[in-house]
Amino acid sequence: MIKRILCGGLAALFVFAAHAQSMEAEVKKSVESALGKIFVGKRIKVDAVREASLPGLYEASIGGDVLYTDKKVTYILIGEAYDTKSGVNLTEERRKKFTQAQFSTLPFDLAVKQVRGNGKRVLVTFEDPNCGYCKKLARELLGFSDITVYTFLLPILSADSVEKSKGIWCARDRAKAWNDWMIDGIEPPAGKCDMPLDKFRELGAKFRINGTPALYFPDGTLIPGYIRAAEIEQALGKAANSR
């Protein structure tokens, strides 16, 4: 009898889970369709959909953004949601969880990789080789030890940025070519290989990177713009403590 009840309960649980997944998939499809009508000419891919902690609503994650909708996708709400009792920004919490989960799925093979010391700490940057603040950041990072830095090239400033990115990407030692240019001003030779520029741009668009540099930490924190070494150390420490 007990075995029969347990089996029946598990079966009901599986049916409920399957229904929930089906509903989330349906909402995801409807949100993508609705966004296509709102932002004409743009194909916006929704990364994930789940029931929100807000009653009657679903949340959809798009890159580092979170938006809300009802089950029938009659309305789409874009903005911050707060818990009035605790004052907690619920949207920001979910945004960080989504970006934290996305960190481990980054295409690291498309990055310029630098390892210093044991490389235990990890930092991701999005940079344009002609960006002045990116060059300042490169100098700041020289003082860091026991770190792995993955730099995704995002040449958005000019056609020359694309050419320099190609030279760095096609170099035998990408990390050296990157630092030679960013720190010492030694121009990379002309690139003679295929550079996955479209993939670089798609990645930048996915994370809504509108300017360089941008720094991305393993706990999901995404900081736009240049910050000093002390702030980077603080963010790395916070990311390590969140694991």
C-alpha cells in the first residue's frame, strides 16, 4: 500500500514538472514573438523562463536582463521589482543568479587568455584594443597575481579596432600580442587568419555590453567601465566568498 502511494505521488510529481516545463517553454516562445513585434527588426533570444516569486508572473532572462510577463504574455514588464518588507531588489537578485550561471558557459576558447601564478582567481573582460580606459585597465592588471584573465575582443570603436583585434587574434602568442600593444604600444602585425568577429559581437550583444572595458566576475557581477585595482580586488574577493 505504502509503495503504491509513493509511486502514485512520484507519478503526479513528474506530471506536474512536465506541465511546468511545457508552460515555461510556451511562455518563452510567446515572449520571443512579442519582443520581435516590440523591437522590430531585432531577433531577441530568451535564455530561460521560470515562474517568478511575484504571484501570477513569469520571469524571462535575456543576457543579463530580467523581464516579467503573465502566463498569456498579455503584458511585458521591464523594470525593477522590490520586496516592500525587506527592501530587497528581487530583480537584481535574479539578474545576478542568471549571470552567475552563464559565467561557466562562456566560450572561453574565444578569449585571449592570461594566467599569472596559480591562476586560481578568474576575471573576464570585454575590451576594444583602441580603448584608452582598456589600456589603463591592462596596466592595473599587471600587478595582480594568482589570476586568470579572459579577454573577449570587442572592437566597437573603429575599423582600425577590427584590424588590431585581428592582428592580436592571429598572433602565435595572443596574450603577448595583446600586452605588447595595450601596455607598450607595439602594434600587432597584420592578421592573416579568420577571426570570429560575428561571435565576438554576438557575445557582446548577449551581455548588453555597450562600451569597453566591461568586467565580469564569477559571482555574476558585471561592471561596465574602468575600475581601479583596489575595486577589482574587492570584487574578486566578493566573488570568491559567494561560492
